[in-house]
Amino acid sequence: MSKSLSAYSVENKKEKTEKHIMVVWVDNESGVLTRVAGLFSGRGYNIETLAVAQVDDAKHISRITITTEGTNSVVDQIKAQLLKLIPVHKVASFQINNKSILRELALVKIIGNKKNLEKAKKICNSFKTEYLDTTKSSFIVELNSTRSEIDRLIKELKPYGVASIARTGPLIMSKGSEITQINKGKIL
Amino acid sequence: MTQQLTGAQIVFKVLEDHNVEYIFGYPGGAVLPLYDELIHHKKIKHILVRHEQGAGHAAEGYARSSGKPGVVIVTSGPGATNMVTALTDAYMDSIPLVCISGQVPTHLIGTDAFQECDTTGITRPCTKHNWLVKDIKDLPLILHKAFHIATSGRPGPVLVDIPKDVQFQKTKYIKKEQAIKIFPKTDVKIEENEIQKIAELIFKAKKPIIYSGGGVINSGEKACQLTQEFAKITGFPITSTLQGLGAYPGDDNQFLGMLGMHGTYEANNAMHDCDLMINIGARFDDRITGKIDKFSPKSKKIHIDIDPSSINKIIKVDHAVVGDVGKVLNKLISVLNKKYPNFKKSNKASISKWWEQINKWREKDSLFFEQGNKILKPQYAIKRLYELTKNRDTFITTEVGQHQMWAAQYYKFTKPKRWMTSGGLGTMGFGLPAAIGVQLANPGKLVVDIAGEASILMNMQELSTAVQYRLPIKIFIINNQYMGMVRQWQELLHDKNYSQSYTEALPDFVKLAEAYGAIGIRATNPDELDEKIKEMIDSPKPVIFDCIVKQNENCFPMIPSGKAHNEMILGPSEKKDNKITKEGKVLV
């Protein structure tokens, strides 16, 4: 459903809703994540996944990666609003296509009897996984891949005793030599 | 070694550096070090309000009428939470405020200490930016930054939360000139290409309209002059939002009156039928657009705004220029003059048909009302107030509701910064404290708060502030004993179910004025109105003017919920054949 931008756009034409990944470069200061997250909740946008870490130790810049869903115009509006936040330096939005690299990390713990563990390992071996911890009754496997690949691994492992799943949400980076330029104060 | 100053001293140093004349505030435990320091700074006058919300709106009134940032000091906990409405109000209407709040000492933060609250957490969505200063070393720069952010770009409120222990600690002061050097430049480059394209559209337009907003006023006097110049060069009709009134003279023939929900018939129809819309510093607010998908369907739209997030937020536009309205207009005018030197002469003919059409709409006289000889009509009261005050430099504030719309319709503003009203947030109780700030910024001028009897009671206590500082503000109450706009909506949209909109036990406003040490005047019929208004104007003291008006008068014309600009209701006789739909009913 298209997002109504005003109380008066009752019969607005429906725009296509798509998944977008937003990358926000911010000053790593106290409260900055609440500013970003609060902007999303306050304006009725959805955060599906969120990944944050400092990427520039000298300048204290953090990179926030957010997966959201919306029409193109909603995404443009989110970007424009994000750029108004004082600690935000620049914002990029990506669609999921072959122009960028997407990676997500997952840890999966399997607990079970010998038979199930063996079956589970067989599945894990068919993916590019790594074993991080193995005991007689359990193991933890790591997969660093696309979302759909991780979804597939988890789905296949489900019958053999998946006890715990941890996922980071995706990170994204544009392919080639392009990087995002400072875009504060620009029309998007 | 350089001299070290305490946090409290630094606060006042910064205020002095930024030429602050007034602070509006209320003391409390967490700001006592600041109040100790106050006495050493004779240039800064503290205005003691009766409620922190009053301080916020008074600072807004000061800022809105002077163009300078309003400064507020409040204590922690309830002091800060009472400021939230005023901060939100300033945020919605882009008014520069700097609020300094006290906080419990750093070692008590997070312990649910007495009068502790998460002030920066609470005010994050209603400020442009806010800070909790935990380290004294950060304080000077943050305070300078606060003023910079509040006043640059699209202005807005900021808040600096200072724990009590930080107010005592010492550090080296940083001067304003030093601090400014390290702030990023906010000036954006104006897109020359877009200006050229816009000039072409202006040249070709057959049915143009200028739609100006609060951004013109915020940009300053120069921008208002340029808007007038732009209108004169082009000969285009101009309409204004509620917030923009006064940027263009309201009594000029090219001015079509306010547009939007309670705008004039000619302004709204011109917006609907135009082929070129030039939005200068307005934001396509829902009070303006009415139904989005029927909004000005045949026009090319141009948007000039300082805030990039305003572009294409609600209405997709064909051309946009981000920048200060004054600077953009300046460029646009010089391009127009260079590109089309004979435009001024040739243009009159090409838009003459359009003016004919507009004059036909004007003939409808959508602001017409009939004043009988017994009961006062609210429109008449405001019209008389206008006639009796128009020859002096008068400043009008309002509360929120019917009286506010009537004031916007019948009071014609000829200068900017003479009209201070809560537009975006629609805060009842705004007008009285705002009038206090306006009077301080404009001593000797006539300041009138056009109020409703319901709104005024929301911040009535501030009359005591006005009396204390001998501020002769006039509170002109349009008293119909109803929350008039609520009553009107209940009549039109809720089957005349007047649920809780009538006030049963109103105070005697004349006696109330006297109790506060002000003057009370009451008018009940048209014959005595003029004389009593004159008595109010001539009074050297604050006045409450209790104007008893017809109880069930509705504010027309009106675009009903969910309708378009060309579907206005002009008066009571018309509303039956313009039924409001189910979808319309859910809108506010």
C-alpha cells in the first residue's frame, strides 16, 4: 500500500513499495542512534534491520545501515529528513540489485543427538560456512552471505535442532569506484 | 594562565556575546547557579513568567516580532516538560528559540532523582537539535552552536540541558568569533539553471499565482520587499498562507487574501485554476492544499524553499530552488529584468483575462457578513478593531480557533512581523504570553492578542507577568462561550452533537482583569463597540476586553475536510448540497 503523505491524500495513486537499504554516516556521539531511529518511528517509517559501528576512529564517524520499505518518494523524503539531522554527514539509499554488494552475518547454534548433528553438518557443508564451536551435543556455525542464502540455510537446518540464531542485518556497499558524496542541503 | 569561568558564567557570557536582551524564565533547584549569576549581567533582563509554557510562547512572540532568537531558562523535570508545547510550536512554525534547561547533577542522572527527567530524550523530536552537556569543556562551543543552529537555515528551537554540577565547574571561555569559524557554512549555492527555466515559465504564464508563506517573513525584511517587487514586475496575483500574512500588504489590489481552509474564494479558486504556481517559502501544508489529488491539477509548480525536505514532500513540483527566499528572489528578479526587459509592459495584456476571472470570483465577496443592530458579530468586532488600529503600527497575536481565522481574514497586515499566530501546532494559550514577548521587543507599540474565551484561560496566569513588567498588552476576547471551532466542526461534521464544547462557568473577565491589576472592559452591542475599543487603545495598562458575540456564528468560507479548492462552502445556506464524505470525516 502506498504511504499517505498527508491527511488529505485519501485517494493518492498507488506507488510501488520496495525494499531500500539506507546508509547514514553520523558523528558517533551519545543519542545519535535515537535521533535516527526516532525520525523513522516519528514519521511512520519502518526499520526492518539495523547495523551500526564506528568506521572512522579519528573523526568518530559511524556508519548506520538500515533496511526499510517504501515507495521511491517516501525513501527520498526519509533521506531529506535524515540529512536535516545535525550529526548526519551524508546519506545514501540502495536498492537490492547487482549494482551493490550486500552481506549479512549469521550465527546458528544446533543442539541435538549425534544423528541430527551429522545431518545438520551435511547441510552446513553445502554452504560456505565455518564452524566456530563444536561439542558432542552441539555446534555453532557461521555464514557470511546474502540474506536469501542465510534464510535458505536456516530453513534447511530447522528440522535438526536449531536452538539459537543471531543475525546482523545486511551491510551494503556500492560496486566499482563510486562512493557517496556529501549531500547535505541538496534536493533529492 | 587564562581565566577560567564557571558554567553559569559561561552561559551569560554567551548570551552577552549574542546580544541577548531578554530571557524568559522560571527558577528552580537545578538552575539556581544561573540565577545567582543573573545579577552580574545588567544588560540582560530576566522576565519572570508564571508557567514555563508562558516563557516559551513569550520567547516565540519576541522572536517572531523581532527576528532575533528568543531565549528561555527553565529548571529540570517539570520546568523542562512544561516547555515541550512551546518548543513543538516553535519547531512547527520555524521560530528560533534557545532553551537552557537545568538538569540534576551528572552523578544523579539515571537514578530517578528529584525533578529528574530525560529532557534531551523528551525534546529530541521537537527541537532542531539538543545537547546534554556532561563535560564543562564542551559547554562554550555547544552554546555558540545552539545559537548558530537556531538561527541558520530554516530556523527552529534548540535546547541545551546543563546538569547543576556543570554549572559550577570551570573552564576556559571561547568567544563567538572563534567558535563561528569552525561551524560548517550553511549557505547553499542557488541553481542558476533552474532560475532560467523558472523565468521562462513566468514569461509564458497566462494564469499565474504567487503563493507566499512564512519563509518570506523568516528570511527578513529584504525578502518581503523583493516579494513585493516581484509581484509588481510580474503583475501576478498573490495569496499568502496564515504564517506569511504581512509579507505583502494586505490592502493592495494584487493581494487575493489568505488561501486554504478558511481562505478567500478568489484565492482558492485561483490556486485551483492557475497554470503556474509560484510557491515562495511555504510548505504545502494540509490546511492549504485541501484534497491532495485535486490540488491545482492544471498548473506547473515552482517551489522556492530553504529546506530541501520541503521539496516534493506533499506536492510534487516541476521546478525547485533550495535557498534563502531573499537571495533566490533577488537572482530571479535580475534574470527576469535581463532576459525580458519589456516584460512589465507586455505582460499586462497576456494575463488580463485571468484578472477578469479573478475579479469575477472577487464579486462573490466571500467574507461578507451582516451585522444586525443587536448582537455583535465576531467578524464585525475584528473589522472594527482593524479600522480603529490600522493607522498606527499595531502588532496582533492570537490564540487558536475561530477568532484566529477571523483575525486572519479581517485584519489586513501591511508589514511583516506584525502577525504572530500559532499555525502549525495550533496551540491554544499561545497569544497572551506571545503578546508579552512582542511588547518587550516593541516598546511603545500597540500589541493586541485577539483571543477566544476558551483559549485565553489556558495561559491566563501570564496576565500577572504583563502587570508586573508594566506591559500594556490588550487582550481582545471574542467571547461566544463556546470552543467555537470545535462547535463549528460538531455542527458541520458530527450531527450537531455539541459534546463538551460549551463552557458553563466562565469567569467574569472584567473582574478577573481587575483582580490581576489590569483593566477590564466589556462590549455587548454594536453601538458601544467603537467607543470601548478606543478606550482600550488609550489605556496605558494591560486590558482584558470582553467582547460578547453571537454564540453560533460559523467561520466561512471553508473548504470542508477532504474537498478541493474549488469546492468551498461560502456560507450557512450553501452547506447542504456539499456533503462531506466518510473519508473527509476522519480528517482533522
